[in-house]
Amino acid sequence: MTDAALIAAELLGEHEERKPFRSIRDRHALENMDEAYDVQAAFVRSLCAKRGCGTAGYKIGLTSPRMQAMCGIPHPLGGRILDDRVYPSGARIPLSAHIRLGIECEIAVRLGADIGPGALPGSVAELAEAVAEIAPAFELIEDRNADYAALDMLSLVADNSWNAGVVLGDFQASWPDLATIEGVLSVNGAEADRGHGRDVLGHPFEPVLWLARHLARSGEALRAGEIIMTGSFVPTRFPEAGQRYRFTLAGLGAVEAEITN
């Protein structure tokens, strides 16, 4: 049996000491995803206790083929968002606060109703009824200079799937077809990449369905008001100081972040 509290304490220490990411499985008998999520839960509790904060919702990672190829992991992963790491569009994000900062381009969902065991939506259309608003967003990740060629999915999950915060654009209560919506990333005004909603498991609400089903396995539910990050349209970028990032979703607006020292 994995000692989740022990591993979580080690992870917290590694973050505080700014140590590079390394496999937990090299040190502990972390056998399966259930154990990895147990460690994640303990790690998030420790982070919240140390920071004096709560959680604002969830991130879902590795929802597009390009992201799965980048990490060598063929399925989605979940993590928690701390409520003191939720920033408005235009936020200044300091590199000095991170070992290696990554930035990802996503659609954020704010739920208007609970989604839990016994009442899981059966389709994207049903899930849409529980969505109150959506917004263009950046996820901030902290990969601690991980070696992607040797990435261990259980250790990644245990480390809260690397979530380091989110930057949110303005939420909208209506939206165009999210499967065909185009998102364009620009850096200092020049286009850097682009993708479509269909790149994220076919539709950005599909990851939310995945998350709801994942949580239901352990009797947990998504709650009204929570923010869900649905996964990046394009591969992670590793910004430099002085860069300004803008992710524009056609018909929905944009989110911006400035990278500082």
C-alpha cells in the first residue's frame, strides 16, 4: 500500500527546494493510477494547508493528440486548481516563481450545476446543460525541467498533473460550435500556433465528461461554480521574459498574459 502522505510530503519539499522533477516510482511502489491520484489528493491538501487556500476546480491534461505525443501518454489526466492561482487576463506571470514555466491554450468551463454519480450526462449535449459559461484561458504548468522522453504518467499525476495556475479571459454565457472553433496563439503579436476545438477529444466538453466519470468512480462529483480546464489546443510553450502571450478564440474573445522576470 502506497503511503500517500509520505510521498506528498516529499513532493512538497521538492517544490520548495526547487528540485527537478523525477520519477516517484524510482523511490516508492506506486503501482497504479488510483494510488497516483491518492498521492495527488494528499499533495493538494498539503499545498492548500501551506498556502492557506482552497481549490477552484480541475485541470484536464493530455486531451489532444499533439499533447499526448509530446508527453508519450495516450490518455487524459486530471489535477486540481488552487484558488489562489487563478489570475485574470493580462496577468503578469514571473518566471522567477517557477523552475520551468509552461503555458497552454485552452477553453475554461464554469459549471452551473453539479455533475455526480447517478446523474452523469450521457453525451456532450447533455453535459452542455450543466455548463454556465466558457472562456479562453491559459493553463500554467510547472514541469520542473522534466525529461519528457522518460516521463512517468503515475508520477505526473501524483505531482498534481503539473498545474501551476490558470489565466482566465472573460466568461461568455453563449458560444459558437466548439468542435469547429479555431484558436490562435500569438507571441508578441506574431502568430505562433493554432488549433481547433475538435483537437481536444473531438469536442472541448468531452474532457469534462471524462472527468465526471473519473470522479464518479470514487463517489466524487463536480460542483456548480467550479472551473474546468479542458486541455490545450496546441503543445506546451515555454515562455521567456518580456514575451506577451495572446490566445484568441473565434467568436469568444481572447486571453492575455505577460511574462516577466
